[in-house]
Amino acid sequence: KTAIEPGSKTVMSTSDDKSSVHWRYHKYMSAELLSLPDIAETWDGILQKRDLLKITLPDVKSVGKTPGKIFAHAEAMVEIVLQSVGCAVFKVGFTHDPVRRVEGYCDEGYHRFKEFGLALDVPISYVNVGDSNCDLPMIRPSDLFQHLADLGKLDLLFGQQPASVLPEFWSRFQEVEPNNTVHAAFAAGTMHPDRTIPMVIHGDEGRGRKRLPVMVVNTHGLIGAGCKAFHEFHKDAPRMQEQAMPVNIKGHSMETRFLSFVLSKKSYGTDCSYLMRMFEALVEDLCKLSTTGIQIKSKSGVETWHCAFIGSVGDLQFFAKVASLTRSYTHVSKRSGQQAKNGLCHLCLAGKPGWDYEDFSDNPAWLRSVGIEPPWESPPDLIFRLFHDPGNAGGFLKPDLWHCLHLGCGKVFLASALVEWLPFLPGLLPSKPWILAYLQRHGQKLYCRHVSELSVGFDSYQKCPQGAWQKASDTTLLLEIFEDFCEKHASMASEDAILGWTYTAVANLNACIRLLYKSGLWMTQHQALDASSTGMNFLKCYGHLVHLTFQANRDRFPITPKVHYIHHLFIDLKSQARASAWTLNCIAFTVQMDEDFVGVHARASRRAGAQYVSLRCLQRYLLYAGERITPEYRRTS
């Protein structure tokens, strides 16, 4: 194994002058023919010893652009190669057709990875999207899950928990959603609760080539490995931990998320027609998982397992696109005095005339409109061919607390609250020692590095600060820092109404977040009512702050559609807690791990040829997943 590191001191210096010998008559032009016997002997020895021949050439940034300088540099590099590893084959230019080489990389090279156990042996199917010149690739979930079953790893779909959690999950789910069509399938005997895995669909757009969006669609189970707060809370109560069941937000995303397809913006087709064809093919395969199922061989024979998809998660933009919503966040009023006519919520009629979405009470008027009018013109296959509640079909699209709070309401609340505190504190935001002191005391770090007027999005007192940090984890940490600061300045907060309400709001919001994350997949009645109560208290405080700052003629605390969706989540917690012993935690539908999964494949799409983006991302996923899921199947000899 021979390696020459970049920038090594042993590299021969090259002259800036042109080479004195023309390249056609150079001694290395005939070196390949003269050294053929030695080359054969060298490569035979390398293959027998299975060593790795590696040559890393020096950095070429300092090489000039003239032909003479380039050839002089190439001559020096050949000398390094020959002196370091003996005889070697070297060629300049293409030796094969470039198109065939690329096709080889995409096909033959990938199959070699599978041959050596470095990738999951799952076929990549092609979907006819209506273009005779192009069929788009997809990993069908039925093929992927059947492969996992053949490997004895189907329990990855429910967090490697004991199978006894499945019937208990469906028993509790029947109390939460008694009208869901999945219960009719259980009653008919087409599926069995003890062999049916609850799952959801996720879709989101990442940043692809030239900053264009790339759609990443995957599936994952609701039952997982929990999270840090969940395990710390239940470390002395294993029985309670077993009953609560862990959520699926811990572990490596390649083990817990299962890719279906990746599609660049240029492949969406006219009016997203190709994208919708891909979703139709995906839904057709998901229906197969709930009817034909997955075959598992056991000592007693062959068992049939099923996957029941009971929801879809993602951001509001994904919902609007995949379900062709007529009521979505894009219909919110853009200026004062403007009234939205179509509504902004797919769950209710909030935003329409007579249905104010700014009402943060315990029993808002829009609550009576849930499920009475569909939010689409034609029923989407994504919902009506899968398990859903016929009385509230829009509920299949689950709002995400992570997007709505950590990247939504929480950001704008923090930005406005910090700006309201500024006149009472000397100095500018970067010089606030209490932020640095908290980070050092708790060993934490902000991804935005520091809090400043720029990161808060604060240009002047006349403009509404929006919060310019990009990481949702920064929102969680800044909420904790702000609560700690308010506790130390409680006397100052009690002297001003706005400051006092910010203190009350952040205390209730943090209490709600802590309780949600430590409770698990299923919350007891007491936990659900406490989380709902603290969450509703935050929204009421937020409404008071909107009123007070409006009276003071300051543009603060904007009411966005995400605030309304948070209201839905807290009211659902309360209604479920009053109707049943167990409440399905809204954390079950958060997508922070899915966002990590999307980021991985968005980066992969930027490193693939434009015409092979979809295929290369699927192949690389099978490589990544094989590394994480089946390391024991790698061939080492």
C-alpha cells in the first residue's frame, strides 16, 4: 500500500518553462509497451496479496493553464508514480466511450457492490409516467420489506421492539380513531393486529442541483427506539416505559427510514404530472402491503405480515402539492384588511369568512367545522386508497409539531420577545453575557453561533422580527435560555405587562415540550391533559402579546397558519384524553429524523449527473442502508 499525500515535501518541483521535448517524442510514450511483462507480474502480485494500490498526487491548483506547464507537471507526476510503485500503466484521454462508461458506473459497478454484500439486494423498479422516452426508478416498499423479512430484520419497522406491542397499539388506536377503516380490515380477518405494523408516509423537498428542489419520499414506522428524554424519564420505571412505547426519533436514519423514490424538479413533469404518477404507483404498492402482505418463513410455516399506513407526515407545502389542496397555508391574508376566501387549513374551515383562525380559546368556532367540507376538488389516491377516517379524511395529513413550532411559531415568538426585552437591557444582543454563560454552564452549542440582530431578523423597531436561524434545535435551546433569563429577571418582568406575558408564555411552552418528548408514543390521561393545558396557556399568552403590542403600535408576534395548526394539536390532545385512557402523542408525527434523511439524499443528488439523479440516489441509499442494516453479510474474502 503506497500513498503520497497532497502537498508532500517530496514532490518534484516543476518548472514554469515549456518542456524541452515534444510530447509525441517523449520517452514515456513507449514506456507502456516496454514494460508489459513487468506490469503483468506486478498486478499478479497485487491481486494475490489483495493489497490496495493507491497514489494520491499533489495539489494541482498551482499548475498553470498553458500546455507547456501542464505537460511539465504531468511529466513530474509520472516520475513520482514510477519511483514510488514501480511500473504502472498510464494513459492520457478517454480510453472508452464516455456514455458507456457512465452507464457502467450506474449498472455494472453497482451490481458488484451487491455481489460483495455492500448493498441491499433489492430490485429497483421503473414506473411508466407517461413519457415514452423516460421511465422513472423507484424502490417498491413491498420489495424492500420482503428483503428485510428474508434477512430476519422485519422488526426494524417497529423499532426492534417485541411483537407484543403491535396488538396493544391497535387496541389503543381504536379508541383514538374508532372510525378508521383499518379496524374494518381487522374485523373482516384480512389483517391481524398482532402481525400488522403501523406506518406513515413522509415526503419533503431538499436542495438539489443549482438550488432546485428535489423530492424525497420515504416510509417509516410509528414505533421506534424512543429519544433521550424518554429514556431518562423512564430509566427507573421499565414497566411504564414498556406501556408508553417509544417513538421513532432515535437511531440512524438509514436504519429507521426507508426510501421509495427521489425526483428532481426537472422530472416533475408538466403540472407535476410525473410526480403524481409516482405517488399513484407508490400507493398501489402500499395497498399490496395491506392485502398480499409480507411472507415470513418460520418453524411453524409461513406467516403473513401486513403494513398499515395510517397517515402522511411532512411540511404544509408537501400536503398542498400531493393532495392538491384547495385550502392551504398559501391562502393566508398577505396584508392588513385582506380576507382569505378559500381558507388556510385542510382540517377545518378556519380562514374562511366567519371562521376566524386567530381565536385561541379552548372551544374556538372553527372546531365545529372539522371534517364537514373536504379540502380538495377530487379525492387524492394517497388518502382514499389507504386507511383513513371517512368522517375526517383530511386528518390523514398529520400536522407536524417540529415544522409548526420549532421552525415556525417558536422562532417568531422568540424573536419578538427578545426585541421587546431590548429597551430594558443595556448594550446590544451580541454582548449579552447571559447567553454565553448558559451555554458554558450546560455544555451546549448554538448552530447559529451567536444571537445577534442579524440572527434574530431585527432591522429596526418598526419591522417585525422573524427569527433568521435555520436549525430547529436552536429554537429549543434558545427557549430554555430565555426562560432561564426571565427567571433571573422576574422582578423586571413583573413591572411590565408585555415582559410578564413573555415570561409566562415561554415557561408554559417549555413545560409542554418537555412533557411531550419524555412521555413516549402513548400518553396517559394525566400527561395529555397537562401537555394540552400548558400548550393552550402558551397560545393564550401569545394572543395577549399580539393584543398588547398592537395597542402599543408595534409590529410583533405575527399570527401565521402554523400557529393555527399547533392549536389543532393541543385541542386533539385534550379531546383524546377525555375520551380514552391513552392518547397518541403528536410527537409520533414529527419529522426531524426524516429531515436528516432528506438532507443525505439531497446532497447525493447534487453529486450525481443530472440525468441519473433518481437512479443514483436510490443506488446510494441501498449502499448506505446495507452498511447500517446488514454489516454481517459483507464479503471480506
